[in-house]
Amino acid sequence: MSTTTLNGEGYTPAAGEMVADLVAKHTGHALNDDGTAADGTRLGIAVAVDGAVIPRAKWASTPVTGAIDIVTAVQGG
């Protein structure tokens, strides 16, 4: 059985959970199939699985497994 982590913490994904589902839970926004927010909001989110950035368009087809990192962009300087 493989271990799944979310931002370094243990995580147990639901059966069939995809990265898009995880991002929707994390942001509180429903997502379109292309990974954009259904309400048009800019998410400012990047997702990496085992260190590889997953393109937004592949979130709906990428299973939640391995080391998942969700990074939120912040503005500032």
C-alpha cells in the first residue's frame, strides 16, 4: 500500500479521488474539466505530484497518490 501525503502531511484519498477533486476541496471552488474555477475566479494554484508539476488540464485525470504539493501563489515583494 502506497503512502499519500498532502503538503507533507499524511492524507487518505477517497476512492477514485483525482487532483481536481483535491484542489476543489482545498480552494472551495468547483472546477471545470480544464482545471479552471467554474465561477471564473483565478485560483493561483499549482500542483505537483512526486515533485513533477501537473498541468491544470490534467488535474481531472490525475489520481491522488504519492506526494502531493498544492502551492498557492502570493503577491508581494
